[in-house]
Amino acid sequence: MIDYETYCKIRQHHTEGGLSFSQIADELGIDPETVAKYARAEKFSARARVKRVSKLDAFKPMITRLLDRHPYSCTQILQRLREEGYIRAE
């Protein structure tokens, strides 16, 4: 994924400069296929970000409660989660 500034440079080099996709790619240091994709695009569209699920999502309320009581380290939090049966010891 490229930023808007790079998209504008690609479009400018392609339309005004008449450079080929390979020449633009060499100048900007990106893949020629990426240049071709964005040179053909009528307008810039940023890719939508996908919210990823965290392994800790299920434990966040418990972790927050622990940290509200005391400034535990990560190791101490893991130990407490194991003691209370939330996570198995591996």
C-alpha cells in the first residue's frame, strides 16, 4: 500500500512525464506492478484497515482489574491468570 503523495508522483510521472511503469518504479523504488496499478487508477483509495482480534481480548477485563489494584509486570499478570485458571500452564 502506498501513500497519497506517492500516488500523486506516479500519476504525474505517467501522465505529464510520459514515463513507462518500469521507469517510474526505478525512480520511486517500488514494484512496477504497483506503479501500473496506481497509474491506471482514476482516484486514490486507501485500503480499509481490518480490526484484528487479539488473543488477550477475552482476558482484558481481568488484566485491567489486576492493574487497577497494583502495577504488575507482564510476568506477574500471566502468573495470576494461570493461578486463577484462566490460562493453562504450557
